[in-house]
Amino acid sequence: MKNLALITSVLITVLALQACGSSSKKSTAPTTPTTPTTPTTPPTTPTAPEAVHHIQPEDVAEYIEKYQSQQAEVELQIEGVKHKLGLLDFSQEEKVIVARYEKGFVLIGFDFEEEKPRNFFRIIDSESKDFSEAAENPVRVLDGLSLAITSEGENAVFTGSVADVNTLAQFNIRLVFNESLISGGSSVVEVSGTKAMINGDLGTKTYVQITDLINNHPKVDTLLLQEISGSVNDAINMHTGRLVRNAQLTTMVEATSDINSGGVDLYAAGFKRVYSDGAKLGVHSWCCTEGKPADELGRDHKGHGAQLTFFREMLGAELGPEFYFFTIEAAPHNTVHVMTKAELDKYLL
């Protein structure tokens, strides 16, 4: 399970970004930037910086294939009945992963510092899709009793029983999960006419969703980013941005949109970008490499390479790096800076 902890330690912490959730429900007509964004090609002159990637472009297909293979193994069994799981959230401080399943939510203990599962397991059944409401008014709560935790290849496996906290009735369970449960993210893409709305935390699943969108919904020309707290897998998120740019999709935020960190990266990838007054775009530093957050590395550190490559492609050879360093210096990794209108205009967002 080392891979799971590695992913969560080097990418953004989802919970730290949720404090920037939008409270505005007012909508206004979208406005288009005065200078449309056009695709740029990385410089090829001898003095141009070498392209850097966390995942080499030629390795992306294999990376996605492995993710889908791992996803197929993630499951919860209750009395032999199989249920699919999808990420809702995770907290390194609380040492817990929260997943959705069709009857409610599953809480899985995981110690991110020790890089191993911990003996905690809970099922909260609810008719509500909102976790807070479900926790306050559950239909049923099942707590783990005697659990055995083992490893099977790249999977962590919980086996044992759970008990209904009210009736004390017991049920046999088996849980199988791996790094794909977190690295996939929780994004949802919904198509309406020529637009596709995207919400949730971006990850490997988002790359798969955008690929499907491009291949199977040719009438869609606009990606509307609504509520995005960030990315749980920046390495693949940059390649998702390249899908958006290569397909010449317009990215749009509406007055009630609240997008942060990796969500802003995806917005920047639009062939054109449409901003509506009131939309919130939040940026911050990322954490960490060599024990330091990005804003403490120094501008010449190799750890900036992949992001600099991405933003040169999306915003140009000069504006791209300028914007990237602005983002990591605007706020520490555990807070968010909401960009002003002047800042949005300066960076053509």
C-alpha cells in the first residue's frame, strides 16, 4: 500500500481546499475574455526549456489501463453481496478515507504517515447523498468488530464482521481497495446539449471521463467547471488538460462556480476561456517535494518542471511560468487565494 500513501503525500490535500466552497447562488450571463485564448506549441528552439512530465505522454495509455484494472478490483461485500465503491473524500489528519456506495457511505481507516490501513471501518446507510446529512440522520450504522487486515498484491483487504449499532445484528464483510480509490478522484461529468458540466475532485477518473466525452459526445464544445476543490492526482490532471486543449474545448465558469488548484489548471487548458463575474478561482502552493512545499523550493528547482511545461503549453512561454509562480506564491499549500478580477485579466483567465 505504499503507492496510496505516496500519492496522497505528494498531491494536494482535498479537505484543505473545501473551505473555499461557494455560498453564492446568483447567476449572471457569461462574458468572454477580450483576447481569446489560442493553443500554443512548446518552443522547439535549442534554447527552449526541455519538457518535463510526471507521467511521460507515451506512458499515459498504460497508466490508464493499470488504473482501470485496479478499479475493477475495488469492492465491498456485505453478506456476499457485492457493491461498487467511489471516492468521496479523505483526511490525512483523521486517518480516514470516505467512499460512496449505492446505499450510503463507507469509512475506511488508513494511516497515511505509516503508509498502511488501520483497524477502523464503518458503514453509514442513508437516503441522503450528502455525507453530513447522512451522518446526522442515518438509516443504519454498521461498525467494524473483529477485522483482519491483509495484503493481496497491490490491494488491502479487510475481512470480518460489522454490527448494527442499534440492533446489534452482525454481518460478514469483505472490503478490497487500492491506490485507485483515491487517485481516481470523485469527479462527475454530465452532458447537456453542447455543454458538459464537471464537479468534484479531479483525478485519473476525470481523464477517462474527458476521453469518453471527446470520443462519444462530438456536439459538446464547452466544459463548464462548477464546484471543484482541486485535484488528487496532479500528474494525470495535466494530461487531462492536454486532452481539453487538443480537442479545442472551451472552458467556462459561471457566476456560482468555485474552482480551486487543479480545477484552475483545467480551466486554463481551454482553447477559449469564458469567465462570468462572481466565479471564484482559487490558487495556492502545492506540497511537497524533499519535505518542502513548492513556494519554498526556489524558482530554479527541478520540482517545478512539469507544471512549468504545462503552463507554457497553455498560456505561452512567458505568461505561463509567470502565472505558475504567481499561484504557488499567492498562498501556502494549506490555504487558498481567490484571484481578483485584475489578476484574472492579467493572466488572460
